[in-house]
Amino acid sequence: LVRGLGTVGRLLGHGWRFLTKVVYREPAFRARCSHVGKRLHLEGAVPQIFGAGRIVIGDDVVIGAPITWDLATPFSEPAELVIGDRVQVNFRNGISAYKRVEIGDDTLIAGNVQIYDNISHPVDPERRLRHDRLREDEAAPVIIGRNVWIGAGAIIMKGVTIGDNSVVAAGAIVTKSVPANTLVAGNPAAVIRTIG
Ligand SMILES: CC(C)(COP(=O)(O)OP(=O)(O)OC[C@H]1O[C@@H](n2cnc3c(N)ncnc32)[C@H](O)[C@@H]1OP(=O)(O)O)[C@@H](O)C(=O)NCCC(=O)NCCS
């Protein structure tokens, strides 16, 4: 009996998730984005999105939950977040795009990965007290190539480019660009070896 009730509960749960996805979650997300391709898979709640920046999502993209994306740029040009085809963005992902963050086709972003194309707050204490806006040179686009794997909890900082097929180890803090076909790890991330 308990097993039967468990199965019924699971089926009801699947049905409810499917219904909310079709009726609310996916339409709400698509309405917020400039473009979303075919076969979007939203695993949970609609991503929390700040700001009016442009969001472009390719085909067959998987987006976990919860997700927070900040595109509330202080600069005059609108921020852009561009996610390619077949990209997977796992749970508790945070992206702060004040200029541009680009994620190439087939790239895998593990849980708890954070990506910042800006320094968030001025380093100068006086400027922080005055709530000064960031200067243009305190932000720079982050460009992640194709078929990159970013391990759990990694943090990618402003101005970083990650070449195609590269791997960022779990927990790495990437402050400098990574060439293609390269494994990096550590804080600050350093090259461990080339791949292939
Ligand atoms: C990067 C990774 C794939 C490397 O695996 P591997 O090829 O088997 O590499 P090794 O375990 O042989 O490690 C190679 C070297 O890198 C170091 N290293 C590996 N992972 C590291 C990490 N996350 N941080 C710091 N150093 C790391 C090892 O200590 C080793 O150093 P040494 O040569 O001085 O002994 C793996 O360690 C990793 O981080 N996987 C991510 C897992 C994850 O995030 N899963 C979430 C679901 S997608």
C-alpha cells in the first residue's frame, strides 16, 4: 500500500511540475528573454532575473534551479547574456552580466558556479560609501567557448575568456583567460595540463 501511494504521489508530482512548466514557468521565462530556442528544459522555478538586459538562449538548453542572473547594468549600453545550443546550466548558478557574458554551444556549467563580468562594488572604500557606480573599466565581457566543462563551485571573473574544450576544476577561481583544450584548477586557477 505504501509503495502504491508513493508511486501515485510521484506521478502527481511529475504531472504538477509538467503543468506548471507548460502553463506558467516556460511562458514566463520566454517572455522575459529576447530569444529562446526549441526544447527548453527548465528544471524548476523560473530564473530570478534583475535588470532589463538582453537574454538569448539557444536550442536544447537545460536550466536548473534556483538561478539568479543580474543584468541590471549601471552602464549606458544594455547588458547581454548569450547562451548557445545544448548548454546545461545547473542549480544555484549566478551570473552578473553588466556588459556581456557568452556561453558557447555544448558547454556544461555545474552547480554553484558564479560568473561575474564586473567587480560588483568599487574597491575604494570612499566610493563604496558614496554608492558610486562602477566605471566602464571595472567590467569586461566573459566569453566561455564551446564544449567547456566548468566544475562545481567555480568562479569566473571579469574579462576572462575560456577556450573551446577546456575544463575548469571544481572550486577554481578563474581570474585570467584559459586557452583552448586546457585543464585549470585552484585559486587563482592555474594550468594543470593540456587535454587531448
Ligand atoms: C578537474 C577534474 C575533472 C580533474 O580530474 P582528473 O583528470 O582525474 O585529475 P586528477 O585527479 O588526476 O588531478 C590532477 C591534478 O589536479 C589537481 N586537482 C584536481 N582537481 C582539482 C580541484 N578541483 N582543485 C584543485 N586541484 C585539483 C590534483 O590534485 C592533481 O594535482 P597533482 O598533479 O599535483 O597531484 C576533477 O578533479 C574535477 O574537479 N571535477 C569536477 C567535478 C564536478 O564539479 N562535478 C559536478 C558535476 S558536473
